[in-house]
Amino acid sequence: MVYILTDLRYQAVQREPADLKKHMKSFKLKPRYSVGIWYFAPGGGRFHDRYVPEKTVPERIEMAKQMASLGVKAIEAHYPAEINKANLDLYKDLEKSAGIKVAGIAFSHFFDKEFEFGSMSNPDPKVRQKAIKIAVEGLEIVKEIGAGAAISWPGIDGYTYMLGTIYPWMWQNFEKSLAEAMDQVPGVRVAIEPKPYEPAPNNIYRTTAEGILAVQRIQAKLKNPENVKLLKEGHNLVGLNPEIGHVTMGGEPLAAAYALVGMYGMLAHTHWNSQPFGNYDQDLNVGVVNIQEAMALMYVLKMMGYKEGFGIDINPERMPVQKAVEINITVINKINEKIEALPHDEIIDTYLDPANHRGGLETILAKFF
């Protein structure tokens, strides 16, 4: 396998009206779907036991093979809990036998008891070193297997109380640690996944904007000559992997949040599900809540010319995982079909000249739904 750093610079292109109209007619979104091996046998929650039996990694790999016929092209897993040196051949065989490659490798920085007070932001330098070691080894596997990126979801990093938290130390510890790991395995991208809360009462990067600022600070700390060269060429070695549920939990409008990430050329990957606002993280199937926002998000991705992955990140506790994956792929494909059928020129003209198109967008959307 050969790791290839994908070029995200296209996302930041700002088109003039005529060019945007041409782009909207010519560019077609072609979702490439990945699944997360962690939800193939969902565990119990805080208040209930698990509803399905536990599955080993080999058993989950066999389950993944059956998803190729649904349109699944890739899989995501955590290092070292789900993917590691000992079982890497299973993932290589998955690609050979079913055409399903590894799209993303997330760091297991949130489950182990050693990370009770954070992983890469932990005040204890010994704990930070363990977290850095996990990141370095995860990055090495990304490179070896040719995955799209490493994923950093710092779910346990953050704080409980607003008073008493020394925020600059918290951010600096995390960002210096991640930069140190990336300099040991240069040229590999890391995608940060912001989230407002859970499992930490307040996560270290609560919003999309905080994630973008973190990317800029981390990249400023990179010192490896290979990394510095790529940064000077305009590539982002750190990006974001926004999740619909997490963005919604933060009260952010989906389309605007993802568009902001794209404007900086940082949209390394996307995670899809749905989420009721003001609730715990539910990882519901796409479209069962706020489907209009998912449609607006898809339209933003089309305008951006998005070419990266569509990761299905769900928690199918009460239905077979294969059925859940099938439902989500079907819904996303239908949303994409509806977006393609919109009158793009009319929508652009309505935005450019709202005074002479009063009710225009509403009329379009009335037909749309």
C-alpha cells in the first residue's frame, strides 16, 4: 500500500457567478461510503446492557465483506483497539476480497482508564507520552495501509468545571503533543473531530471554529522539513472530520459549518448521521431528524466540489447493522439525487438579486419537498 496525501486545496476555490453556474451543472457528487467497525456490535450504554452479542474483529471483518454489495467502499477503525499490527492482514484481505479499504484510523485516546483526565492534553507528561505513542503508531499504520487519514476525536480531553481550568495549558499540551507525533511520521494528515460534550462534560474543541483555530496552531508547531515543505505548498496536514451529530449538538447550522471548513481547505472527511438538538449524542440514521439540514449540507458539498469520503457514523442498537447501513446509503443517495435536480441557475440568481426574486427560493423549495 502507498499512502497518498490527498489535495484539499480545491475546496477553498471561490468561484465567480458564471463559473459557479457552470460548476453546478458539470460537477456531480459521487459519495464514497465508509463504515465504522466499532458499531458492528454496539455495546451497552450508561443505563442499559448491550442488546447484541460482542463480536471479535475477525467476525466484524466478515460482516464488512457482506456490505460491499450495498456500496460500502471503505472502513474506519480505532488504533490499537480495533486495528493494529497483529490484525493488519485482516484489513488487507478485506480490500483484496471485497474492495473495501481502510479510509481512516482513529486514535484510541478516550477509553483507557489512564486517560481519565485527558489524553494528549493531560497535565501528567507521562500520560501525554502514552497518548503520543498511540498517535505515532496509528500514523505509521495509516502510512503502511494507505488509509486516507488518521482521525483524532479528543472526546475525553476537555474539562468539567469552567472555573479552575487553565485553558492555555490544556490547548498547548494537546497541540504540542499532536505536532510531536506528526513530526515523527511526516506527510500524513490528521483530521480532528470537534464535539461540544461527551464523554468529557466540556470537550477541548467544542465547535467547528475552535477546530479550525486548533488546526492553525498545530500546523504552526510542525518542524519536520517534509511537513514544513507541504505546508508551504498550501496543503493542510491537519484537517477536520465534522460529524453531523456533533455539529448539531453545538447548535451550529450544518451547511454553514461545513462550508467554513471547506473555505479553509480543511474538510478531510465527513461523518454522517442525525441528531436532535439539545440532547445526548444519539448517532441516529441519516434523515430521521432534520433532513432539510442534511439536504442543505449536501448542496454546500456540491458547490465546494467535495471529493472526499462519506463516513456513516451511527449506533444501530435496535436493528441489524447491515440493514442500518443499507438505509443510510439509500437516504444519502436520495438526498444527492434531489440536490442534482434543483434549478441551480435560479438559486444563484435569487441569491445575487434577492430584491427581484422575492419568494423565489421559497417557491423552489416548495416544489423540492
